[in-house]
Amino acid sequence: MRSILGSQRTNPSTQNFRITPVKSLTQILIILAVCSTLLLAQEKQPKKDIAPVSFKKDVAPILDKYCTGCHSADEEHPSQLYLDSYESLMKGGKNGASIKPGDSKESLFMQKMSANPPFGKIMPPPRKKAPTPEQIEVIRMWIDQGAKKN
């Protein structure tokens, strides 16, 4: 800094502080590491503003309306997946467990309702009435919340 008289004044607290490229890069990497750690921790925390989804009140009525016409113990379904009770849903069928609690993306139930299921045809079949996107979101949230029998 120059004073009015033209001589240069320096701040004694910053005289010995020099930013070198290595120091700058190290500081930037530390800041990035801290920020990414905080973001990851934030993603893993459950969302507190989302109300818990109830199997009995929210999910079971959707399954009853759209799925149990074919997937009930009274009907012999080739997949052997029966959706008329919580226990049957969690047991799965001949292709394995249909629900992976806490992970809707890895749950076969959700994958079969996607545009490109991992095997076979999309569920429900095109000739049947399908749940609305909002109803599918309710099921997804229930799975992500742990797929509890509540």
C-alpha cells in the first residue's frame, strides 16, 4: 500500500505470509475434501421433513387396487410373487426378494415397474391399469424408509 507521501507501507501481519502454488493447491484440496464429506453425510441422513409412509395405510391399498388381482395367493402366478400380505411381499417370488429395505433402486419390485425392467415385462402389463406416478412414489418412499410393517 502507498501512503499519501508515496512511501510504501506494509502490514506487518502479512509480511511473512506468501501463498505458494503448493500451499494453495493443498488448501483447495483440503476444502474440497471437507465439502464433499459434508455433502455425503448430508445425503445419508434421513429427511426429517418427509412423513413416514405406512404399509397398512399407504402401500397396501395401492397393492390391493393394482397388483393383487394377479399376484395373490388365490391366483397361481408364474412369478410366485404374491402381494396380498406384507410377509408375502417381503418373501418375494421365484426371482428372489422383491423388496430391498432402504434401497428402492435395488428393489426388484420398483425395477419391474420401470420402463426397462431387468427381466420379463413391465408390471403391471400394459392392458392393466397402473398406479399413478404419485402412488409409485409412495411405494418408493416406503422402501427407502426401510419397508417397515407399520
